Amino acid sequence: MIPVSAQVRSVQRTSVAAECGSQPVSDKYVDFTILFWSYRQVWKRLFAMVNYLLLCSLLMTLFVIGPEPVNALPLTIRVAVQKQVAAVRLTGERLQVRDEKGAVLDVGFPLVARRSGNSVSAGGMRVKALKVSSPGYLRINGKGYRGTTEVTASGKGLLVINEIDLEEYLVGLINCEISSRWPMEVVKAQAVIARSYALFQREARKNQPFHLESTVMDQVYNGCDIEDGRAAAAVAATRHEVLTYNGRVVQAFFHSRCGGHTEASENVWSLTLPYLRGVSCTYCAGSPSSKWEVSLARNKVESLLRAGGYQVRGIREIRPVNRYQSGRIADLEVQSDVGSVFMPAVVFRKLAGYAVIRSTDFEARMMGDSLLFSGNGNGHGVGLCQWGARQQAEEGRSYREILSYYYPGVGLGRIVAD
Ligand SMILES: [Zn+2]
């Protein structure tokens, strides 16, 4: 069989030969005919050249500029690693420092940056922003951070933002949020949900100075010092994978231990999300600290509630008014000498402190001048239960199975860099 391209060339050659051969040529018309065919060949060559140039332009557009990416997302994120601090100490090797306009600054290290009005003073200079980059990492108050770090004046202190490649950020994050020594499938699940959460917040806060807090307000991130091989392997094995719903990256909330049932998102944040409905989870039952107790002085509870605008004095009882299907308290009543006040349990937990009242599934009883809180679970309860996920991984489930269990109806997508 003749290859297609050979067939095309063969037909073209045959056609040209036939055209030339079919013309009756007399001497009188030789010159004219030759001239005619010369012009015709020139026009054909010009036409071919224009086509060639057009084709080149198209190819340049496709390969140099690139096709429109599907679900294009930038792959660096900005994390606030220090907020409202008076000064930061920067150290490291082969550091390059620039100001807000990109001009290189000749400063020595260690470098202490301080707020000075609306500017930053460091090394005898005053600039609007200090941008430090390193081929390795920069130490901020002793902690290592990759990428580029920007120091600016904000509020009453300094704001330090670390701009970092998303995948590198995740390697450092793993051991802040769980332990990389846990079964690999749960570490991979954590990598996917942390990536999804980060990208969702990146889009939601795209017009703000930074995308993520480095605390439990978003995801805990303490830099690169606690990176290790297993964390890197879990991130690499799930590279660019995110949870999606209807083609969009989801708000992948997670928590430590649900205590028996995860929570629907609207019961915590008045935010109804179809993939955060709450599921039964018996897997975290045997986890350490699943049950907790804390004793608080009655006076202290009263002052915390008054700080939140609730008028209480001489608390007699705190009792649940109603509970959600998960067992967590929806609303509670605080009875005191000045009457009763009602509040959502999530508000009570916020006022008392998230680390003190570890979940809203609790009982409270008076013990003399103190209140004893006995609770179940740890965290808001929405999305993936980390200790439950760990148990599922130990029972042989894959990270994909674990994710589909805690986020019903989600898909696994892959982001495309632009
Ligand atoms: Zn659980």
C-alpha cells in the first residue's frame, strides 16, 4: 500500500505534468506561454509561502503560547507565616534581597527587620517591602522556609508572607497536620485534601495579600524543617490531584476525630455543601483522647461569655436544648441568677476556646464552683476524620476509597498549571 503522503505527492506531480502536456504549443505562443506559466508558478509559490507562514503562526500560537488550559490554576500560594510581629530575624545562605520595585539591596545577614511607620527598616535601609529569595531556604526566626518571603508593614506590626510552590508547601504541611509515619494511604489522602483546601482558598482570596493562614484557622504550616521522605512520597504520588464537585475544587475541610459521626457543614458554618453532609464513622472510636474532660472555674466561664455579649452571673446549669443527628449540641441554655441565655453550641465553643472545649458533643455539670465538661471527639467534625481515615487505611482501604467515604459524591481531578 502506498502511504497517504506519497499518494498525495504522486497525484500532484501527475496533475502538473498533465496540465503542461495538454497544451498545444505553437512557436508564436511559446514566449507568452512560458511567461504565463512562469507567472503561474510564481503565484503558486507565493500562495504556498503565505500558507506556510500562516501554518507557522498557528503552530507558534499552539506551542509557544500554549492551548487554553483546562481548569488552569496557578501553582504557587501565599501563606502568612508571621502576623503583627514587631520584628523578624532572617538568616540563611546565598540569600538575595530586593525591595518592592525589584532593586537588589546590599545587606548583610543575619538581618533583623522591624516596622517603621508604613515601611520596613532593615540593615540601615527603609523600604516598603523586603523580598528575600534563596536557592535553598530562608530561616525566619530560626524556622526554614522555601520559596520567596515578603516582609511588609501591616497594622501594628510586620506581615511576613511566604510564597511557595504548592507541592513543596504540602510536603512541609504533612507533619504539621498528621504524622507521615501513619499508613501511606492516609498520608496521601491528607495530601489531596490539603491541596484542594489550599487551592480553594487561593481562588477565594485571590484579591487579598495572602491566601492561607499558617495556623488552625486554615492549615498549620511551620516551614520545611519537618519535611521527610514519606511526606514527599505521598505528595508526589498524588501530584496535582484535587477533590472536585461539578468540575470545581471543593472546600475540603477535615478534623482530628469525629467521635462517631461527622457533621453537616451548615450545622457549623451556615454553609450548605452537598459533599459535606455528615457520615457515620466508627473508625475513630479507639483513637487516643477521643473522650475528654475539662474543668473550668464558673467565674472564668462567666467572664468568657460576657466578653461575647451574653449576660450571665452566677451560672447554675448549662444544658443542651437540642442536638443534631451526629450527637453534637445545636443550641444550649445557660441558666444563671439573672435568667437564661441561649446560644449555638459552636458560639459557646468559640468563646471558651477551641482547644479547651474540643468539640460541641459534650455534657456539662456543676462541681462546686467549677463546671466539668465531658466530651466526645475533637474538632468541628466536618469532612475527613483523620483518626477514622487512619483506621480505614490500616484495614486496607486506598486513599481514593477513604476520600469518597468522607466526601460523598466528589471526584478526583488533576489541576493543570498555566
Ligand atoms: Zn471519626
